[in-house]
Amino acid sequence: MQTMRHAALIVLLIIVLTLGAGTGWYWWTAWRFQQSTDDAYVQSDITVISPKVEGYIKEVPVEENQQVSAGQVLIVVDDRDFAAKTAQAEAVVATEEAIVATYASRLQSQQAMIAQAAATVQSADADLNRAQLDYKRYTTLVTSDFASRQRFETADADSRKAEAALGKARAALVAEQSQLAVLGSQKREEEARLLQARAGLQLAKSDLDNTVIRAPVAGIAGNRAGRVGQYVKPGTQLLSLVPLPYVYVTANFKETQLTHMRPGQSAEISVDAYPDHPLTGRIESFAPASGAEFSLLPPDNATGNFTKIVQRVPVRIALPAEGPLARLLRPGLSVTVTVDTRAEPLAAIAGAQATEPGR
């Protein structure tokens, strides 16, 4: 009996030692390289839809949880005021275009008046030359008593009159040329107003177009807050678009677990909602700072009340684009992530691991 008891103890000791050695060997060769966390969630690049104009909602053609395609109409805001503003802006543009055209015609007419004034100057200059020649001729004749004193005085008066007429014609030419510069400045001013009016028209058309809110990306409509008759302003959150099935996992690892983690390493993912369907993803990137640094009130350790706390860093993990859970995963689902740090990181994430549209 004593012998059997000793034999059982020996066998039990051997079993314990074997299990301990096996466990130690497994820990040394594999387990110590496995970094796991249950502080992980499925996420997606959710697009929040907001209006760019204010007004009353006229139509909401999208239902809650409805699949929508890119460009599909989501919400329509009453556009009557914006249509009127657009018509008003079009009228302002038409008025400015007419004013600019009028100034163009006036400039052409002013060019003709300048040409006429230049011709008048040439005519006055010719008259002055003739009168001066007559004056010189009668000056010689009156000295030799071949012409009367009255004729000489008439020639002198005509010369003076011709000289004054030339001065008047030149002054008129300068005035007409100055008027041309004034008209040119006024035309440029009206052209600037025309550009301003066209910009106002473009803004009015943009506001009119923005009364129809379309889906920027394809996805599932959710969190719909907009209702018919509701008054909204720019920035009001009306609904959210979740681009399913393009989701990824954000796992918050402790800083002490990141020592051997690198982008491209494989990660085993267990979704709490689907425990029988494990997934294999790959580390895509690391956050540029710990989660505490992005909080509303980051910690300030320079106050003298420092207590060292292990920080967590968000790690983005890409999921397979096609898989048994591709269209079942929803942002916010809890998962458990285990990364094998022995794996050699890939240089790039393969296309099959892409998680965003357009990759």
C-alpha cells in the first residue's frame, strides 16, 4: 500500500513537472510574444451630414438604416428664398452688363469726338498760318506805303483771332482726351462691379444648389435627426453615413506591449458578437500620441502630484475586405485583439486587407 502511494506521488510529480515544463516551454517560445487586449472596438470613418444653408426642411427621402449610394439625395431644404436671391443676383448682373456695354459705346463715341477735335486743331493751325502770312505781308506793304493802315490792322486782328482759335481748339482736344480717361476709369469701375455681381450670382447659385443635400459617400444612413418642417442652420447634424462594410479595429494597447509591435504584423481578432468567427487582420498604423494626450483635459505632470500610470496607445488594425463578417460588423462592437510580435512585419498592407473605399 505504501509502495502504491509512493508510486502515485511520483507519477503525479512527473505529470506536474511535465505540465510545468510544457507550459514554460510554450511561454518561452510563443506565449510571451502574444500581446493581447480587450480594450478594442470596431470603428469606421463615419460621415456626419450637415447643411450649408439655413431654412426649413422640405423633404427627407432617406429612411433610418437605409443603404444609400454616393450622390443620392438625403435631405431637401426649402429653396424658395434662395431661388429669389438667385433671380435678384441675375438681374444685378444683367444691369451691370448693360452699364459696361453703355460705357463701351461712350468710349467709341469719345474717340470720334477726339478725332473731330484734332481735325479742328489742324484747321485752326492752318488758319493761323494763313493769317500770320497775311500779317507779315501787310507789315511789309504798310512800311512801303503800298497798303493802307486799316488793311494792316485787319490782318493783325485776323492773326490774333486765328491764334486764339488754335488755342481754343487745342484746349478742346485736351478736354476731350481727359474725358476719354474719365470714361475709361468709369468703365473699369463698372467692370469691377460686374465681377462682384457675377460672384454674388455664383454664391446665390451655390446656396440654391446646397438646398439639396446629397450623400458624399456610399453607406448606411443612421442617427437621423432631420425631420420635415424642422428649421436647420449650417452645422446642424442631420444624420450620419456609415460606410459599411469598410470598417477597421482600434485596439488600445498598453505602452509596455508596444516594444516589438510593428506595422504589418498579423493580429487575431475575436468579435464578442460573433465568437465562433475569428478574424485575422494586420497592424496598419499607430496613433501619434497616447489616448490621454487627445483627451479634453490632457494630464499635466508638472504640478508635483505625479503618479505614474501605464498609458495606452491606439493601434489601427485593418480587417479583411472580404470575409464571413464583412457585412455584419458595426462600429462600436467590442473585440479582443491578440498580436503575435514574432511575425515579420510586411512592408505594406496588401490590397486584400484594405479597409477603405478607393484603395
